[in-house]
Amino acid sequence: MCILRAVYKLMKLAPSGDQPLSQNAYDSVLHMIQTGAFRNGEVVNERRLAEQLGLSRTPVREALGRLEGSGYLRRSGRTLLVNGVELSEILEIMAVRILLEADAARNAAGKMSAAKLADIRQRLMAMTTSDQVSASSHWEVDDFLHLSIAETSGNKLSQRLIGELRTRTRMFGKEMVPMRFESGRDEHLAILDAIEAGDGERAAQAMVRHIEGARYGIFQSFTASSFR
């Protein structure tokens, strides 16, 4: 899938906002996929899921259709299965993220409030060692930084696309995506410093280095596991 087609697909599948029950079902199932309650290849049963969520089958069916269309679920005959993220897709996702998030960092430079900058920096510095930070806590701080930058950039479409792509990144596998703990934290701090200084080009370059480093780490992790 080319980069432009991937972006168009995400735009096309965005919720309209006029179907709250379907949206609630969508958010709930997506959360289950993200947190591992539903694992790659697991069958997703519409009736059982509707009972679990306390909803009728219609909004659940609509939500599952959206999740299938956006690639979170796949169909095998009449059965819906959780669709994991393959290496080729994650590399494409990271390539799109580099473009979008570098631009977001550039546009956020000099615009983020001192309070937000201090909050993000405090959360980063509180993560002292990798063995004391859970995967969920790491993702929470990572999301807070990247999505705060996207929001500050002022481009709502870019913000939404970045959020969608980060969700797909997380689905690649919580245990397979390398933590890159110290280098990742240092790269985050460099991005924040450039944004605080109002240096858009430096912020964009720091973001590119960060995502390229994560992409390379993912590739290394995947190829290393293939030879075990």
C-alpha cells in the first residue's frame, strides 16, 4: 500500500460522530485488541461480544465492519479474526509517521505551553529505569508526548491520522516493539527542547531521528527473532 493510499484509507474510515453506540462498541473492541484481550488470529463473535458489552447486535456489527475495513480484523469465510500487523505494514506506517510527525513538530515549535512542556518532561524523567516501567505506562507517556505535539501543531486531520497510525504501531506487538528506553527518552527530550526553543527545523529533525530509530529497532527485533 503506498503512503497516499494509506492516508486516504484512514480518512475514509473515520467515524462520522452521529452513531454513539457504534462508536462505543468500536472503542471497546479496539481497546481489547490493543491490550491483548483479543490476540492475533482470535475469533471475534458478534453475538457474544454484544452480550459482553451490553449492546444490541446492530451497533456491534457496524463497529466490527469498521474495524474490518480499517484492517484491525480480517475475514476467513464468515468468521472474523483479529488481524495482526506484519513487518511490511509497520515499516510503511513508520514511513508515514515520519512525514506527518516531523511536520507536526515543526508547526508545534514555540506554540506549546510552558505547563504542557513541563508536564511531559516530568513524566519522561520519572521513568528512571526500564525494569521499573511497565509497557502500558511507557505507551501512555509516549502517546502523551506525540499526541500533544500533534494537537499543538493545529492540524486536526494530521492529529487524527497520527493517532490512528500510532494505534497500528502498538498493534504490531507490545512485546516485539523494542522499548529503546534510554535512547527513546533522550530523543523525546531533544524534541521537547527544540519545541520549547521555537526551533521548528530542529524539532522536525529530532522527530525524524526518533521515529527512524524506532523503525530500525523494530526491524532489528523482528529479524533477530526470525533466526532464533
